[in-house]
Amino acid sequence: MKRRIRSRLWPLALLLAPVLNAEEARLPEPLTLEYALALADEAHPALALQQARVDESLALQELSESEDGWNVGLTGSLRAVHPSHRALESSSNDSSLRLKMRKRLYDFGHSEATREASDAALAGSRWSYLEVRQQRRLEIMRDYFDVLLSDLEYNRDNEAMTMGYLHWDKARQRNEQGQLSDIEVLELESIFQQRRTEWQRSRNRQRASRLKLAISLNHPQQLSGTLVRPPLQLERELPEVATLTEEVLNNNPRLRALRRQVAAAQAGVRSAKTDHGPTIHGELEAAAYNRVTSTRDPLAAALVIEVQLFSSGYDAALAGQIARLHQRQALLASGELELRQAVLDLWLEIHVLQNRQKELAVLGAYRDLYIDRSRALYELEVKSDLGDAQAQISDYQLQQAQADYALAMAWANLDALRGQLIKPEAMIEEEKPQ
């Protein structure tokens, strides 16, 4: 049995080793979303923790199965006696050696209920492991998109700060020529300083988001410099909310884990009810005695029935199992309600984001025409707001990316709720540098 448990735990040791040495593997430059998602099942503390819970459940299952096996014991006794005057054997050496084998044959449903509880608990822990794998993918996607957005925010704020400085500098020159008042110059300087502060915040977000992504990938000492912006599969048909809700309630990993926990608790109640019931054992014994008497046999076999008449802890143990069952049932009911709301929220969000895509398409066409006109006026040396138009383009690119990534995350979250494991190739058509 120990060998079996050690063999089950050995993969965990292999899993934990890379957790401590993840910095040895280098991330590619530039980093792609496909590569980042491929690391979702690599060594990570969250996966190691849940795998340990699976291994614990597996060990408990094997322990429950072993209760119906043979128990073998060897007893040796060094004993000296003062023989009775009626004894046929006058030796005072009454030492003995006994080999006893004992096996539970029937316990009226107790061991069966215990096995059912351990089997259900193991199945539940495996569903929880799938949920952790899903969350790892969602976390990596979210952090990857945050890095891309932080870069676009920096570009927007850098354009805005540059234009703010140019307006302020031009105002100072006009002020020196007496064409602009001091208060107007100070107003433009204030605007420039505000934009400079936002620019600094954007720089900070760039670094913070890169560290967060590196931590998600379990490479905390490797901050990626360049990330590839992936073309995402966003044109998907959205089923009706009732269809989605039914699919989620049937296939969601968390609900499946909770249902198995409820089944384990129900079996635990049955096990507690029969814990102090009758038990039938089979026993075999071989013995060797230094003093041979007529009442000592070298070989013996017995069928033993044990009936426990009273146990002061029976009621408390049963009450504890019933309370555990009620907890699991409440968690399951609560989880179903939460997921119903989550499905509707995502369904509505996807509809809004799809409309947002159409809105941004019109805005993009307007921005393109606007900057073309500004560029033409600039080339004709007519008064132009080319710089401001370029800043607006940077802001539009940020808005477009925010909408794209929000829609991609909404689809990914919906797929995860439906029990689908996110795969890189299912989200990315063809990656190309931004």
C-alpha cells in the first residue's frame, strides 16, 4: 500500500521541482498569447496545491479500500510461570509465538458507504483541478491583455503630453510677444502638467502589468519587453441565454465538484449510521508454545461477529456528518444561483460589446477621414490640428483594443463556465506583430 501511495505522489514531486526553478526557462521575445497559454499547465503553485488535494483524496480512497484487506500480526511473548502441582508440564518457561490473520468479511453496508464517500470525494477533487486549469488560462489571458492595453495607454498619454507641451511652449512664445496673457499661459501649463502625470502613471502601469503577467506565467524575474497583439476569433454565434444556462448547470466544473461533494457527504452519513453496527470477521491463527497443554492448539480458525452495544460518540459523529451534508447542499444550491446570474451577465455583456464593435467601426472611419483632412491642411500650411488628430487616433486604438479584449475575455469566461477548457488554437487565428 505504501508503495502505491508513493507511486501516486511521485508525479507531484516532479511537478513541484520546476516550481522552484521556473526561472531557468527563458520566455521568448517577443512573447505571443499562444505561447503564454501553452504555459497554463506548467508548474505553478495553484496547480500544485490542487494536485496535492487530488493526491490526498486518492490516498483516502486507497485507505478505505484497504479496510477490507487482510491484517496480519505476529505476537511474541517471553513468560515465566510457577506451574501448578496438577500441571503435566513442569517447565516454568511459558513463552509463545503467534501469527494471526484477520479479515473483515461483512459489516452490513459500512465499508461500502465509506468507499462511495471516498470515490465521490476523489471525483470532486478532479473536477476542482479542471476548474483551476481553466482559471489559470483566464488569468494568463487577462494579464496578457492588460500588458497590451498598458502599452496603448502609454502611447495615448505620450501623444497627449507631447501636444500639451507644444501648446504650452507656443503660448509662452506668444506671451513674450504680448499676444497672450499670463493666465492663459498658466492654464496651458497646468494642462501639460496634468498630462505629464498621466503619462507617468501609464509608464508605471506598463511595468506593473508586465510583472503581473510574469507572475501568472511563474517567471517572476522575466518581464517581457514586447508582446504580439493577436488577431482573435470574436465573430461567434451567441446561443440563447436559456440554452447557455442549461449547459452551464450541467457541465460547469465547480458544480460538478460540488455535486460529487454532496454525494460524498450523503455516503458519509450512511457510513456514520453503520459505523457501530455488527461486523463479521474471519480469523486464522498459527501458534507455537514452549509449554504444551491440552487447551492450546497450534492452528485455529474462527468466524467472529462483533456487536457494539453502546458508543457515547455515535450521535455526535452522525450529527457532524449530517451537518457536513447540509453545508455541501447549501454550497451547491448557492453555486447554481450564482452561475445563473453569471451566465446572464456574460450574455448581456457580449451583446453590449458586439454593439460596441459596430460603434467603434464607425468611429474608426471618422478618425481616418479626420486625420487625412488634418494632414492635408498641414501640408498646405493652413492652420491644422494634426497633432491633436494623431492623439485622437491613439485614443481610438486604445478603445478598440479595450473592446476587443473585453469581448475575448467574455467569450473565454463563458466557455469556462460551460466546462470547456480554453485552447490557444481555438482563440487565435494567426498571430502577427503589431
